[in-house]
Amino acid sequence: MSYDPNNIFARILRGEIPANKVYENAHALAFHDISPQAPVHVLVIPKGAYVQMDEFTAKASAAELAGFLGAVGEVARQTGVDKTGYRLIVNNGENGRQDVPHLHMHVMGGAPLGRMLPRS
Ligand code: AMP
């Protein structure tokens, strides 16, 4: 999938629309999800133009990779979910049901989250 520079997270990164920021470093930004699905629901995004995780891991520099993963850990500690447990989700592409085409990691916790996927 080619990168759409007008996606909503690209616009947040450019400061065109606001976000409720949790943490930022040179390569990543973390902010509260606008429609939280758990008491803690934070999104961590790389500042670079990547859509999926496979693309990010293939193309990003070591500093970008470290900045992104480091931000995930920072968010877990800052929100306190490191103490009680949490779930990390990255939806990728069509089958992964990715809505916003800029790579993002959901950091979710603050309460028991149930099964990872509903059973059919
Ligand atoms: P996904 O389905 O994995 O692409 O997740 C996209 C997430 O972005 C959803 O959980 C939305 O609630 C969230 N979202 C969409 N727009 C915004 C926004 N402006 N600020 C914060 N979160 C947003």
C-alpha cells in the first residue's frame, strides 16, 4: 500500500489536528486513542511514513526502530499498565482491519481485556 500523506495520523504529526499526547521522542509519538476500547488505550506511531509493520521493519533505521519500541515501553510505564498487564495490537492491511494507513501500535490495559480474538 502506498503512503497517503493526508491520513489522519500524518496530519497529527504535522500539527494540523490536535492529539492528546502521552509521550514523544525523536522517532515516535504516543497519544490517547480518540475512541478508547479500554481504560488505557494509547496509540504509538513512528514519525516516518510507514503503513505496515513489515514495511517499517524492512526500511526503518535502527534509531527509528529503537525509538518506536522504546516509546511503547515508555507508554506502558507512564500509564501504569506495566504493573497490571496490557495488550499490544498492530492491525495491518485489509485482513488485519487496519483503518488508518499509518503504522500504529495500540497499547491497551487498565482492566482485564478478555480473549485476544472472539471465538466463532
Ligand atoms: P486501526 O483500526 O488499527 O487502524 O485503528 C485506528 C485507531 O485510530 C482507532 O482506534 C481510532 O479510534 C483511532 N483514531 C482515529 N482518529 C483518531 C484521532 N484523531 N486521534 C486519536 N485516535 C484516533
